[in-house]
Amino acid sequence: MYNIATLNKISPVGLDRLTDQYALTEDMAGSHGVLVRSQDMLSMEFAKDLIAIARAGAGVNNIPVDRCAEEGIVVFNTPGANANAVKELVLAGLFLGSRNIPDAITWSYGLVGNEDAAKAVEKGKSQFAGREIQGKTLGVIGLGAIGVSVANAAEKLGMKVIGNDPYMTLRAAHNLSNTIPVVRTLEELLPNCDYISIHVPAMEKTKGMINADTIALMKTGIIVLNFSRDKLVNDEDMLAALATGKVQKYITDFPNNKLVGKEGVICIPHLGASTEEAEDNCAVMATNQLMDYLENGNITNS
Ligand code: MLT
């Protein structure tokens, strides 16, 4: 019998796959396997019998992967299982930012109680005029499952797309539309983009990759989307660029005290993977990985 600790709520569609060889617990003590979403496990104490951790999601920055490697604990994630959900939110972000929708909605709340709201609305029409994404260039930084999915969808919407990834996998190369060029460096990418969307993991070398130096390479009036990880963007540098108009909008699902309410910033909660479908997909994949490893010693991370 294996004890599986569930940290966070894991979709029952995944948990139901566990056979009667498994007992679920919310307690780490005595666990052989862990199913986790975004709960911070960095300073958590592990049971001495812990064998594997399955992260129902893409990023593993909440898991002490180095410590796990030292202790022989296998860590899985579920690449691709929530890619469609994130892609759809990124597409929403492109439209929200380009058409000034959040400001326009906030403005229209101000019409509550206005006796002639329909007439007042005419004013908003010019105030919130936006731009179209068709024909504009989107730079996709990071070509994992999510980046590839965003790139292909944006191209289908009529955007020109350029990809950037120094470590592109064969699978990504196979899945990426063959009309999308890929450049190896940000220096080659940034000067050519009207929009960029970031899809790289948070690591020492990606921390603060969008900063004053890289922003300086961008076209004036660019819209930057970050639905990946907060640490990838230097907030102070981004706010300074928004203040000068170098960056027109920064759209992210990582709100913090520095960013919320600031001119040009569109913040939403970390909603990228928060759909029923993505939660089910991630839970199923993570549960399968855990069972296959515990029972058969197989490592399947795709
Ligand atoms: C991921 O890493 O899969 C997404 O950021 C969503 C999440 O935090 O689970």
C-alpha cells in the first residue's frame, strides 16, 4: 500500500484513477508519493519514505528539485497538460490590452446612475480606441508546449510570429508552425516585435530577463504579456518603461503591490491554468506518472 499526500485540491478525475493499492492523505508524514499544485514545498520536511512528487502543472519552482535529486526523490511535472488553458488566456490578454477593455469596463461602471448613459458612452468610443493585432508581430519567448501553442494560435489570428528559444526541443520544432521563424537571442527578437509573450520557466538565468537593458531593445509602444512567472520581469524597470511610453502595456497574471492600479498595467490573478479542463488534464497526467513510477519504476514526463 502506498500513501499519497495531496497538497492543494487535486481534481477527482485524477484521484479516481488511484487503485486500491493507494491511500490518500493530506499529511506528508508517512507519504510515499505527493500530488501537488502550486503549494510551496521549498522548506517542507519530507517523509523518510518519500519516493516521488508529481506536480500537477508546468512550473516546478515551488519544489526543491536540487534537494529531491540529492535524496533520490523523483519529481514529475505535467508539460502540455494546461497549455491550451494558458494559450487561451494569453490570447485574451492580447485582445484586452489592444482594445483597452479593462479601462473601458472600469469607465463604464462610472455611468451607473447617469441619466443618459447611452449618450455618455459616445465619449468612451474615442477615449478607448485601440489597435488591431492582425498583421502585428508577436515575439514568443520560450518554445515549450505553451509557447508553441501561443505562437501557432497567434499566427492563425493573422499575426506575424517570431519564436525565441536557445534550447528548443525536437518536439517543439515538430509542433511549431513551419512558417514561424525562430531566433536564438533576445537581441535578434525584441527590436522586431509589437508584442511579446513570455513562456520560460523561472530559473537563475531567466530571473529579471525583462529589465532596463532588454526593454531598451524593444520598439516604443510594445505590449508585454507575462503569464509565466513573476520573477522574469523586473517590476521597477517595467514601471519606468510604462511611464515613458516605451512599453504601452504590461499584462500579467502575477499581481503585486508594486503593480496593481498602475497606469498601463493590467493585472489578473494567476489564472492561466485555472480551467476545469486543465485541472482535470494535469491531475490525470500527474496521477498516472506517480502510479507508473511507484508500481513499475517508469519515468514518463510527457
Ligand atoms: C503552471 O505552472 O502549470 C501554471 O503556472 C499554473 C499553476 O501554477 O499551476
